[in-house]
Amino acid sequence: MITKTNFKQTKYSLHALIGLVTISLLASCSSTGRYQQHKDSTPTRLPTQAEQKDAIARAEPYSRGGNKDYQVLGKHYKVLTDTNGFEQEGIASWYGEKFHGHLTSNGEIYDMYAMSAAHKSLPLPTYLKVTNLVNNKSVIVRVNDRGPFHQSRIIDLSYSAAYKLDMLKTGTAKVKITAITDFSPKKAQKEKQQSSQASINSTYIQVFATSKVEVAQSTAAKLTKQYNQTVKYPEHQGIYRIQIGPINNLTTLNKLLKSLKENGYPSAYPRQTVL
């Protein structure tokens, strides 16, 4: 038999549970106990050519979830209702393996190989053009998550988006983000062409860097013989960067990167430009 007192307690418990679930979804880019990994990690493979294609901007109704004002870690956030003319400059970061397969703030599943992003105040979904202000590379992403809940950062990008912007090694980059609100075919084609012109098909693997030319020379010779690949060690400001490539085949690139990491070069990473 349920008494009036027990009924009230059950009602309050359900409200508390719903509140906790909502906050958990909103804070999907922050560290919580629902993830298997304590810290985020780099995926074991690079994005395929198909996974590097820009998101196709189109008119969509806003999601039922994730579009109300909210609070995370004691701070209140107000969700915008209009994105016309929205532009912002600041620091971008990216999130990967730890969050892959978990719910985003609007109830979708996070796919680190999709062209998506998280933003603290833009309505979900919003399409953005993101430009790396250091190398002028750009991508088009679909915002479907909240974050990053880090004071100095304005956007969290998926792994594929970060790779295309060539920011994996640094982890962060100075970017400009612009909301896409014109979904006419002509405008969409122009954005796609601009993004494609900024991308580079050839990829290098940077093995490591050293200030000693003798170490760079001997390592380059060793890796050339071991992997039968072109290995260079360009110098910039007294630092020699041992680099393998260019490599145009993604399967070869992934296998080579995996082998390097397993054979004494755990910090090896892909990059799309020399130096």
C-alpha cells in the first residue's frame, strides 16, 4: 500500500533522477563517471576520405532536447534563439575516443568520425564553418552537443573535423566560427568549394623532433631502410623534424603509424603539411 507520504517521496525521487539525467546529457563534454575512460584518447585509426567530407548544411528543426537554458558546474548558460550573423573567434579543442558512442546533448550518439561539434550556446543543431586561423583550413560541422566547459575554449570538434583542420598534435587551435543560415544550393556549393581548396590530400607522419642533426640523420636513414618510405628531416629554428611521406594511401598510413607507435615512437602523429 502506497501512503501519501511515500507517494510524495517517490515523486520527488523521480524528479531528482530526471534532473540528474538532463545535466548528464548537457555535460557530455565534461568528465563524468559514465565514461569507461578516465581521460580522452586518440583513436587507433585516421578518418577515411569519406569521413573527411564536410557536413551538408541544410534547414533542420531544432532538437527537442538540449535547447533549454541550463547550468553546468554552477554556471548558467543561455541558449541562443537566432544564429543569423553569428561569428566568434577563439580556441577550439577536440574530443575523441572517451566520448565515442555516448549520447550528445540533443539525444543523438556521438560519432568521432562524423563532422560534428559541441558549443555552449548555439541552438541544436546549427551548421558552422570553422576556419583554422593559423593555416586557413576550414570545415563545415553540425553542432549537436554542449561544451566545451572550459573557460578559454569556444568549440569542441569531432576527431575528423580536428584532423581536417590539422590540429591533432597541438590539441587546440585559434579558429573563427561562422553560422551557416543560407541553405540555397548556390551558397552550399560555394562553401564546399572553399573548404575543398583549403584541404591537402597528401599526409606526412611526424615521428619526432630533435635539436641534434646527427640524431635526425641517423634516424632518417634507419626509418628509410626499415619502412622503404621517403624520410626527411626539415629544420626550422634549430629543430629537426623527422617526417615520413607524403603518403597518399590511407591504409598504408594507418599501418605505418601503428607500427611506429609500437616500435619506439609513441608520439608519432599525422600532419598535412611539412613543418
